[in-house]
Amino acid sequence: MRILMISDIHGNCTALEAVLKHMEGLWDYVWCLGDVVGYGPNPNECVERLKTLPLLCLAGNHDWATLDWIDVETFSADAHRAVEWTREQIHPQNRTFLESLPIKYMIGQYTLVHASPREPVWEYILEAETAEENFPHFDTSTCFVGHTHSAKIYRLTDDGQVEIHAPSYDKPYDLSGQRQIINVGSVGQPRDQNPDAKCGILNMADNTFQHFRVPYDIAETQKRIRAANLPERLAARLEHGW
Ligand code: ZN
């Protein structure tokens, strides 16, 4: 089974469509690690497109914020405004979809969460120390996360340290014989100084994972953000990947 791994689509259906088209034929099933909505101009289209796919989807903090399930005090002003806008836009049946999403899922030798195994909806794994503290919080060899919008591999070494590896986009990474936390990157709002949509392919047969970068029509998404009267910064940041 080959899994298309996506996360943090954030209402950017232009990027989502580009990823699905670019990766066509390379996968059998889709695992989405949450934040389907928030920031972007097409929350309903993203949910409705996901519903057409063979899919396992988890909840992210922006999905919960849209449902009013979490306090958005800690959100930036732009994120807060986007949450309010998304709440107004989201159709009842798509709200029901967001309500149904689990926050943690274990399947075979893989654990899936949006943020971290310790705090599945909230915690940002951005450095080795936080990653190291999270390894005791899952039992499988590999945990897949999103949330930071930055594709990375946090590998636990034999002496209990964590090495951070940048993704290699041109070849698969062998997951066997070690433990790792893999951030798959963001489809709809990358923050790794590269504006392309990010995704990955997990090949369960040989236990390998590869990150991918997919260019998409950023100007189209920016146009839609501006037409929706969402904060200008949410449009501008897309072309810089931050
Ligand atoms: Zn996110």
C-alpha cells in the first residue's frame, strides 16, 4: 500500500488539486494530518474534495478552532480573523466532517497526529529537544506530524539523541531499524522558505518515505484570499514560503 501523506491544506484547494494531479498514480490511499481549513479561501472545497478520496484524516488546531472547540486567544491576529471568516463560511455538512476527525491514530508501525504525540493538537516540534521529549509518547517506530508547516525528519539515534534531517526530495528515506518523527510539510501554506506545496509518499511494503515538492498556481490562491477580504499578509506570505 502506498500512502499519499498530506497536512495543513488550510483552505488552499488550488494547492490541494495540484498535489493530487502531480502525485496521480503514485498512491492508493490518502492520510491527511489535519488543518484542512483556516487561513485559506476555500475551506468548503477542500473538505468536499477530501471526501471524494480514500481517506484517513485527523483533526488540527485550526479545524477545532473553526468548530469553536478551542480558545483562539493564542492565535495571531491574522489567524484569528481567518478562523472567524471560516466559521461563517463552513457548510453544516462540512462542519460535521470536521467534528468527526480523530486526534490520534495508530496503524501498523505508524502513529499519526497533527501536532505531536504528547499534545496531538497543539505542540510545535521545532527543535531536537522537543522531538526527544516526544519519543516516549508513542509506541510505534515512526510518527507522522504536520502543524509547523516545515518538512523535517527527527531521527532518534542509538544513544537517545535526536538528529534533525532536512528532507531529501529526490529519494526515499528508509524507516526500518530506527525510530523517527517525520513532519510531512504543508500543502497550503509552506513555511520552509520554499513556496511549493509539500507532501509525501509512504510505501508500507518497503517501509520507506519520500518528501515531494509540488509547484502550484500561487497567484490564483492569492487572488481568492484578496477577493474574500482575508488579511493581505495571508496572501503575501504564500509566494515566499513563510
Ligand atoms: Zn497548520
